[in-house]
Amino acid sequence: MTLEEMKKQLEETLSPKRFKHSIGVMDTAVKLAEKYGEDRGKAAIAGILHDCARNIEGQEVLELCGRYGIEVNYITNLQPQLLHGPLGAALARDVYGVEDEDVIRAIACHTTGREDMTLLDKIVFIADYIEPGRKFHGVDKVRDLAYKDLDKAILISLDNTIKHILDKGVLIHPDTINARNFIIKESMK
């Protein structure tokens, strides 16, 4: 499936707001790929498809995870919205015909991050956080920093996300903590 065909199908599948967000993530991911020397095509596909499973809710999420062999633990069982990354990766492969493992991995970890993220993983993760439609306190600082120091921008986004999760009193996915710890560890080298 071409990028244009993916966009067309997503426009029919996602809400207008989610589709606009996906376009923003795709555009931001491509700009970051240009800045950091990553493949623009991979960034575009991962960016546009990152939320392809976001509109799937409730029991259907768990059923599809079972069908695709996606692990559901006590955290994701209680907070199934965290599964839209791994489920989106499966749908990218199955529905949209994506075969590139780098793209699949970037989609899978865009929600929580993960230890030892690749450059494409990082680009999609931060593009989702800073795309032009995002409006929250401090986003402009992170947006600016993302084009200067990708790891520092991701670290700030992870810190902000963890603070937000703590304020809400919900569970923190270990991949988020592992992503943060890995970036800090690498910065100490």
C-alpha cells in the first residue's frame, strides 16, 4: 500500500481530529528524519500509521491482541489504551502491508517508549509528543529542543509524562521508566 493509500484509508477509519493529529505526526517525523539523517519514507509511514489502532476500544482491543499474540499484562489490562502502539504495529503489517521491521517497531513503542530506542523509534515518539496540534504548557520548549538534542527532548517528555501519570494516580508502564533510565545512562557515558 502506498503512503497516499494509507492516508485515504486512515481518513475513513479515524476521527477527523485523530487523522489531523496523524498528519501532524507524519510531517513532524519527516522533518526530524531530515534533521537527524533517518529515512524520510520510514518516518512518514511510521508517523501516519502510529495511531491506526487508536479508535479501537474495549473488549475489541483485547480480542485483537489475543489474535495477534500481543502480551496483555495487568497494566495494559487495566489501561488498554496503552495497547494501541503494539496493536497498531500488528495492523500496520496485517492491514496496511508494512513489512519494514524498523517502522513496525517505531509504531509499537510510540506510546510508552522503550529501552534502547532506535533513531526512528525516538523520532516517532517525540513527533507524537510535539506535533503542531499539541497545546500544553512547555510543548514549545520541547518542540524547539527536539531539533537541537533529540535525547534531551525525549527525556523531558518522559519526565513530563511520568509526572502526569503520577498526578493521575494510575499505573506507569515499565517501558516508560526503562526508556527514561536508558537515556540517562547513555548520557553518562
